[in-house]
Amino acid sequence: MPRRATRPPPLLAEFDEEEREAVLAANRAFYRAFNERDTEAMDQIWAPTGAVVCLHPGQAPLLGRPEIMASWRAILRHPEAPRVRCMGEWVVGRPGLAIVVCREILPEGQLMATNTFARLSEGWRIIGHHSGPVPAIETGQTTAAPASAPTRDRRKLH
């Protein structure tokens, strides 16, 4: 019985440098909209239909576009919303789906984010954003330390 030809892993199949660059451009558009407080641009980068999810640090998951966009409008119009610098972008994808993992540098700390993108007829659109705190790494720029960091209970796994 002949063996079937092996296929590449699903997340690596047919995802070329051009697609990778297009995903990175969409990821950068997301952070540009955030930093410029541009609600219209933020609305454009999110997928207009389908399943979407957003997990802001320390918050309950937001499911569905209306809930997510209401959250972003509130964040972007808040006078004390932080500026976020994205660095260390890492991309993995397959045709139609891509994931960007990156570090978010804020004045008061650092987060890691996972941004998931789907390729729609109008280009790459975000369908998921998940961001959470991580230990800081040296970035060449100073970040303010939190006023009082809570003591971590080492008995807990998370």
C-alpha cells in the first residue's frame, strides 16, 4: 500500500513572507489606532462579522463585536489611557489565519499580547486580542515601577 505524501504542519502551510508582512502591517495598524486614540481606525481593524474575542488584562472576556468596540471606545476616549509600544512581534500563520505574539510596553509595566487575525476580502482583520502582565525586560527605555507591587503567593500557579 503506497504511503500518502506528508503535508506541512497546518500553521506553516503556504504562509509566505508577503502574507507575514501584511499581518504585521495589520498588527501595527491596531497599535497605531490605540496610540492615536482613533476609534474609526480601531473599528476598521476589527473583523466586521463573525466570532471575535477581546481579553483586556484583569477583565472578563468580551465576546462579540458590539461589546468589544464599546470597550475600545471607552479606552480610547479616556484621558489617562496609556500609550503602548509594541515590540518583539512574532508571527505564525496559515492561509487565512495568523497569530501575532508581541510585547506591549506601557509607562507602568509590560504585557504580552496575542493578536489573532483572519484574512477577509478587505484584508487582514483582528478577530482576537488577549493581553496580560509579564515580568519586564530591558527595552532601552525607562518604565515607571508600580507604586506598590503586590506580593505574589508562590503557592499559587497563576
